[in-house]
Amino acid sequence: QVQLVESGGGLVQAGGSLRLSCAASGSIFSINAMGWYRQAPGKQRELVATITSGGSTNYADFVKGRFTISRDNAKNTVYLQMNSLKHEDTAVYYCNAYVVRTGTRDGRIYWGKGTTVTVST
């Protein structure tokens, strides 16, 4: 089994910052790409940012220059530093990871249960 657990969400004023964390645990042999997605009320889940095991990053246009994704491979953890938050950033933020489980050759994507970010005006 593999679990992803997000933390760091909360209520913040517009213009403020939050740092999200997502730790993967369980029978992990390796983790390739990790990412953050979000889903606002009444909207579809959308990509926020991704990062490869080598550190290459990709961002949605609406967060470029404001959010930074990073990871600690030794801790199987991915982070999302969110600055200059806007009301429209309010959403449930989910992390995912492409994980190869110990003793297998196959990988699959695992998801966390999400952490809520609320940005007040």
C-alpha cells in the first residue's frame, strides 16, 4: 500500500502565503513525477504544478511567478510554496505521485485526499 498525505492548508488573507506538504509512505521502491492539482467548488480538478525526480518543473500559467513546487526525494515529500495568494486560489489541493511499489515493476499514480486552502478577500 502507498499513502499520500497532504498538510498545510488553511485560511489566509489575499496576498498572503501558505506552504503545502505532501508525504508519501508505504511500500515505495521509487517515485517518479509528483504534482499538485486543485479543485474549486463547482469546477473540475486542474493541474497546478509538477516536478520530476530530477527536479524539472512545470506550472500552470495562472500560478507562474507565485507558486513554487519542490521535493525532498529522501523524505518522499513534495512541497508547494504559495505566495501572493488570490481569492480565486481557493480550492482543495491534492497531491499525486507516480510510484513504483517495492517488489513490482509496474507504476501507477496515487492521490492524496486533499487539503483545503481558503483565501479571503
